[in-house]
Amino acid sequence: MAEFWTEKRVVISPDPAALAESVAARFLSRLAKMTSEGRPVHVSLTGGSMGSAVLAAAARHPKLGKVDWSLVHFWWSDERFVPRDDDDRNEKQARAALLDGLDIPPANIHAASASDEGRDLDAAAADYARELERFRDENGTDPWPSFDICFLGVGPDAHIASLFPDREEIRVTDAAVVAVRDSPKPPPERVTMTRPVINSSQRVWLVLAGTDKASALGLALAGASYQSVPAAGAKGRRRTIFFVDEAAASQVPVELITGEY
């Protein structure tokens, strides 16, 4: 139990707008420090309203110019298998919110194939796994990069990426990326990183807001089975932080709350 208390912490903001601003400021500060060391930095993004809100807040933040974006690589923990220009696509949302305004090499943006690009769903998953392997950590044993920061949203059902409760994908440990069919949440076809890839990240930042997320957050912090509560199984190698608003935090034990990170 002691390990549990030290590994997962909660940072609370008053409301969704303040939450997005707070996470964006921390994100840019971390990137500025890491890129100042002159090494590549790998970031895994997430979709959803809060994922886009954080990126939009970063786009207008004064610290934006302090990051050497030529060293930053962007990935997505999951992607909806829809046409490239579909509004449901996480990549499109992230580009509109932040990426298209950055001075970043196009090769640093690693997006999964879209459904209108001549690849089927299984091929898109295999392609993304191969792309991850191209950037594997040379000092590690995993066939993928260890993300410096992995953003995750959390659904009301406690899903993360496209790893939904009590489905086969959350149990996969022998693949980096899998295809998802008949997703409980539309659109039905998706590509998702698996739990081992997410948990090889140095820092996992879960961002969630709203009363409909309170139960999922409470279960994730209470040590529920990750197979039924996928958010409970997300864990970074250095830090696992839940950034939440007050509405989502109604079931958080006070001893888990921290004001600083």
C-alpha cells in the first residue's frame, strides 16, 4: 500500500479552464528544460476535450517560444480510424489546437494511418508499431521510445487511450499497438497503444474534468483492477499525476492531493 501512495498523486484546479492553463504551463516548462539539454523529447498526446484544451492553452502561453520544437516528437496513444480530415481524428484536433502553429519538422509528428490512405485497420496498427520501433530507446529493452510525457484522458467508464474496460485490448502485453473494432464509444474502429507502451513512459499525466469523471477517478486511485478500470493501470516510471478539476475530485482522499509538481 505504501507504494500506491507514493506513486499516484492528484493536482486539483478550480475548473476546466484553469486546469488546461495549469497543465499547459507545466508542460511547456518541462519541455523547455528537457530540450535545453539538447536531446530528443518524445510526447504522447491524447484526444478529447481536455486534451485539446491543454494544447490550445499551450499555443497561447508565453513559454511557447522557450521550447526547442525541433527536438520534440509527437505521438498519439490512440487514433480513430477515420479519414485524415475527419473532425473525429485526434491528429486533426491537435494540429488545429497547437501543432500547425509550431516551427517543428513534419517528420517529428508521428500519426497513425487514416482510413482513406489505402491501409486497412490491421495494417495501420502494424505500421504504427513499426514507426514506434524506429525510435526505440537504445539504452532500453523495449521496442518503442520511452515517452518523456504521456498524456491520457479518462472516460466516465475509466477507459484510457482506446483501452476499454473488460475487453481484450487492455490485456495485451505482447504487442505495442493493436486494432480496436466495435469500440464501445464511436467511432467503432481505432488504433491504440497497449498498456506496456503507456507504462514505459517516464511521466504519465492523466487530465480529466467534470462530475461524470469522479467515479472513474475514485476507482483508479483506490487500486481497482486495471482490466475493469483501465485508468487504474496507468503508471509512469517516474511520476503518475492526475490533473483534475474540483468537480472530478469529489471522491479523492485528501492524503493524495498535492499542490505542487
